[in-house]
Amino acid sequence: MTEAAKTGAWVSAMPAVFVLIWSTGFIVARFGMPHAPPFSFLWVRYALSILCFLPWILWARVQWPQGRTAWLHLSVTGILMHAGYLGGVWAAVKAGMGSGLSALIVGIQPVLTAIWLSSRSGEPSSQTPGAAVTSRQWLGLTLGFAGLLMVVWNKLSAGSALDHVNAVNLMFAVTALFAITLGTLYQKRFVKPCDVRSANSVQLIAALLVTTPLAWLETETMHWNVELVGAMAWSVLGLTLGGSSLLYLLIQKGAAASVTSLMYLVPPCTAIMAWFLFDEPVTAITLMGIALTAWGVSWVVRPAQPLR
């Protein structure tokens, strides 16, 4: 296989690899959340991730983003997509919101992204530059969200009597939703392509600075044990160095509507992982939801057929 063919195969596999890695987020939360407050956990995660990136950048002689404007735009995306999104999700779950409801709220992101793209005629989609979200993509987004609802329905119905939903954790979840949506659109619009390692480091430094005062305010301490160490290790190596870097590359290479539609596939993939790891039941409705979600996403990311 030639070098160009290997590169093409890797680019083609990037969405699937991203979904698999990103889907482990709730698995990590299940292991780590009982033993640490959310912002302290994330502060350590950001710090360790930066310490992993810096030697790699120095060894590979990676160029840092050029100019204050580039650093500013990357810092804004880092605050939104790391501190805002992750902080919101983890704080919501820690405050009593079930993973099913939090996944459903954050799962509205592709719809919000599509609404924004449709209202902005100059924003590119997966069809042609400057085109709005097409009717076929809207159908795919609708089908994907319906499938997502079917996937998390079991958790919603089973946990409704136990989940404590209030104004605080709902605010955290909605903050996470808007943070990941705005972060994706902002990066696509303002962040110029640069090396993913240095770009991710700038984003993490900004997220670390914003998270620091929130971590200081937490009174709960981190209880280090095997589960927490494992959750932290995978959060740094898998989710941040792997998943966040892939998300950055996908946003740079693809259309925002198509990239965000991949988020629909995360809860179904997480449900399958939870079935293997924790013996959580997978019902017929869950399987139908997985199929419907995959079908809907395929309608969003499928290239338009040229007119004959």
C-alpha cells in the first residue's frame, strides 16, 4: 500500500475511531465520578494532558500557532469545548442527573448546529461550499435524534424515579450543550489549520486556567484508587490526546453539520460498551434505535449525488 493510500485509509477511518474513543467518556465517568469532584478531576486531566503534549511537541519540533489572533481563537475553542462541555457534563452527572438524560440533552447539538448553518448562507455544509443544510440532511438529523431517544429511553424510564433533576444540574447540562455547539462552529469559522498537537495544547492551557478557580472552590477531595487512576489514565491518553485531537482534525477537514452528526452515534456505542462491561441490558428498542441512528447519520454525511 502506498503512502497516499495509507493516508486516505486513515482519513476514512477517523470518524469511526473518533466515535469509539468518544463513547468511552461515560464509561470513564462511571469509574471516576464516585471518587473525585468534577472540576478537580478535569483540572488534573488537563494538566497531565499538557505534560504529555509538551515533550512530544519539543521532540517532533512542532511549530506553535503563529500570532496572538491564532492563540486567542484556539483559547476560545479550548474554553468552550474542554472547560465548558466537559465541565458541564461532569458537573451535571455529579449533581444527580442521570447519564441518559445528560446524553439526550447534549445530543441536541447536531440540531442546533444545523439550525445555525441554515441561517448562515456563507457557512459550508457537506454538499457544496456556501450551501445551507439540505432537506436530506434535515431528515437524517431528525432520524438520528429519534434513534438517540430510543437508545437512551431505557435509562430515562428506569432512572426517572432516582435521578434528581433540578435547576443546577439542568443548567450544567444546557451549558455543556451550548459550549460544544458554539465551540464547534467557532473553530470551523475562525481557527486556521495548524498542527493538532500544538493547537490542542493551547486549548488545554486555556481550559486549565478557567477550571482552576472552579476546582479550588470544591470541598470534596480526590480519593485515589485503582478505578480513579484507570479513569484518569484513559481520560488523558484516550479521550484528550486521542479523542479531542481527532475532533479537532475532523472539524478542520469536514463540514460542521456532518461532524456534529457523529455525536448521535456516541450514546449507541456507549450502550454496547456498557452491555459488555457492566451487563447493562440492551433491549429491542435499543437495537432499533442504534439502527435508526446509524441510518440517520448516513443521510447527513453522505455526499450529494451529482446531477446527470
